Amino acid sequence: MTTSGTTPDFDALTVGDVVAERTFAVSRDSLVRYAGASGDFNPIHYRDDVATAVGLPGVIAHGMLTMGLAVQPVVDWAGDPALIADFQVRFTRPVVVDPDDGAEVTVTAKVGQLDTESRIARIDLTTTFAGETVLGKAQVRVRFA
């Protein structure tokens, strides 16, 4: 892995390389801060009674927060957010945030494909909570010079 601010060497990458791994702690306080920053004050993100009334197992993390956490290790690895050419995910499961214990979201980023002509690396993300994948087909395309 490289340190932030240093662009990795495209030619040194191999399909299957793990380029980043990180675990994020998400608390109810995190959800409040994210709601304030994003303007998303849907009560399913802070009220258990509302979340369960709509069929959820409890308060859930914002999807865009989960998506942002997932891409951050790749941004740090790439060294420059401008190198991210594309980022796509499918939301498959919610991240339920316990009022006392919070939640842990784990991200593993692996090289999934290398396009030598365009010098774009597709980085496949495995994003899990409680041992289950929460983002499907999560892929980041990183463009190299």
C-alpha cells in the first residue's frame, strides 16, 4: 500500500492485489453529524420507533454515508481524489447502528481489472457489516497518468 499523497504505480499492479483495507466505527453520533452535513434528516437514521414502524430492524446508517466510507480507502490509496473516474454500488443490506455498540463497517479494496490502454484500474470493494456484504457490485475506476 502507498501513503496518502503518493500515486501508486499502475505498472506494478496485478489483478487480485489488495490495495486497501479499513474498518470504520459508526455510532449514532456519526449519523447525527452526517445528517447535519448532508441535510438528510430522515428519522429512520435516528429514531428506532420510526425505523421499526417501516419494517427496518432498527436505526440504519445513511446509504450515502456507507458509500462514502467504502470509497475512502481507495481515495487514500490513490493519493488524489481527482483520480477517481467512476464509482458505483448497489445497496444490498442496511447497516443497523446499535444505540450502545454502534456498528463496524469493513472495506477491502482489490484490483479487479487493469486496462493498460486507458491506464484505468478497476478496484472492487467488499464492504461488510456483521459479516454480511452491504454493497453489491461496488467498483471504483481509478485513472492513472
